[in-house]
Amino acid sequence: MVQGSDLARIARSVLPAPAARRWLAPQPKREQLIAREEGYILYIEGISVTFDGFRALNDLTLYVETGELRCVIGPNGAGKTTMMDVITGKTRPDEGSAYFGQTIDLLAMSEPEIASAGIGRKFQKPTVFENLSVFENLELAMAADKRVWPTLVATLSGENRDRIGSVLETIGLRERAHAQAGLLSHGEKQWLEIGMLLMQNPRMLLVDEPVAGMTKQESEATAELLTRLAGEHSVLVVEHDMEFVRSIARRVTVLHEGSVLAEGAFDEVQNDQRVIEVYLGS
């Protein structure tokens, strides 16, 4: 009798990769959610990733609603960064499926294609052009033709100036528009990088530990910023600062050993005995 593992091996050997993934994946809940016209933007189902025998993600399933602000927490090694790497195309999973919206197969796309589809990622350490002004950073980040010649001859239209002005207002840096980016505080650099992502008109933002190294005042301003962005954008935040998570969380997902350990409102996961044991402590 042919075992399930044998069928999986045969499928991987004879089918093109995207078809093999669809054939091997369990019957997706995604299709049920779509059929019920549920408003989800991200569908992660049965994702597993192994690095040199270590399973970083283990049958991870996660759904994020359109316009939702979702916080993801968990101990070091829980799989948070690997999850974002899979979503953005940096890491290819061993199995599972990942869809953006109802039809965009993230596992069939490159990193630039995923970014163009509307997913923006902000890493923990801000990466801005420190020798340029805040305004110039946003101008360079604007969604446009990035080939060398079009970039050199491009002129800034009134509409584009208005767009930059709107983003400056959103991130709280209008008064710093002409300041050199390298002179900004750590928190201001974080906001600038979020602004640079916003210039790309993303539908979803992945934000990694946004308040690490910030002052209390900067953390509070960041909480207000991310809360404002939710609704117009879907926002997925990975963070260790529980006070910050409490201040913005609408729904929290707790990862442990590459899988979802708990999910729900902040108070629910905070009082979950399993979460207390593996992450929050007594």
C-alpha cells in the first residue's frame, strides 16, 4: 500500500512546484473563508520550514483580516522572523500555502514581486539614506519606475509633493522634512522608514519590533501611528514589549516552536496558562 509520505514524494517529483504544493496541502480553510465572503487579506496554511534539521515553522496556520492590526508575540526561536521571511519571499517553505488576498500565491512569487503586490516590510533596525533629507528619503521611496534613466530625469509633480506631504503628516515628521535623516533620533528614523513603506502604497505592513530602543514618548507616538494606519492598511506587528502590545493589540497571536500556541484578545492570551509557562512567566 502506498503511504501518505510516498504520495508526497511522488507528487514533488512529478508535478511542478506550485501544483505539487496545491496537491499536497490539506484542504484549505481559505476556500471556506472566501466562500463565506470573509474579509481576509493573508492566508497562511500548513507552513513548515526546516533549517539543517531544525524546524523553524511547524504546520503554521494564520489568517489576518483586511484592515486588521495583528500583534505576533512569542519567545526567541518561536518562528516569528521566519514567518515574515516566508510572507515576503525571502524563505521558501518545505510545505504549505501562503496567499495574499484570494488569488495571489506568495510562494510562486519573488521578493520584488511580493513587494509590488502590496506587502511592505520594516525590519527592526531602520535603514534610511542618512545623507539625504527626510523629504528626499520619501521621494526616493515613492512607487515609480526605478530604472536609472527615468529616476535621473524624473520631476516631482504637485500630486507627488502632496503625497509626500500627506505621509510626512501621518508619520509626524512634517516639521523635520528638510532635516538630514542621519540627524534624526532613533524613533524618528523608525517613523521615516514606515513613511518610506507608505510611499509604496502597500496594502499590508509587516513591522518587526518597532519600539526596540525607543523612549517611552516615542513608543507612545509609535502606538498611535500604527493604530491610525490600521483600517486603511493591514498591519502585522512582531514585538516583545508587552506594554506596547497591550496598547495597540486588537488580536494577538502567540507562536511557540513554529506553531500557533494561542490566539485572541490580549487579556485572553495573557491569562492563558500555556502562554504563561512558555513565554510570559509568572
